[in-house]
Amino acid sequence: MIQDLRSSLEILIETVVLELSSGVQKEIPPIQLEIPHDKANGDLACNIALKIAADLKQNPFHIANKLKEALSKRIENCPLS
């Protein structure tokens, strides 16, 4: 079940990244979710914002915030939340 959840989250992140890139990003780097060493940084971490920042010509922090907002909206509507 954990692996299914992780796979679903990776697909969701990829979908949101495609939406945010509006065709600028031709190919998305692999989505990698990791467990942070410091629990204060959350349960999972992903560095996709750093990977795509140069192609989008945007600050990675700005991309990460837009990604967080879009994911939050989608997760709110998830039947498991």
C-alpha cells in the first residue's frame, strides 16, 4: 500500500509539474521522493523544483511553492484525506 501511495504521489507531482511548465518543460526528470534525515522537514522530500528551475527560468523556491499549492488543492479533494 505504501508503494502504491508513493507511486500515486509521483504521478500527481509529474502532472502538476507539466501543468506549471505550460509546455516549456519538454521532458520531466524522474520524480524522486525521499525520506528526509530531519523529521522537521516533513515525511517526504522531492527536489523536482531544483531540477526544472533552469528550464523554467524561475526561482526553485517559487516553483516549490506553486507545486505545494497545486498539490494541496488536489489532495484536499482526495477521498482518503
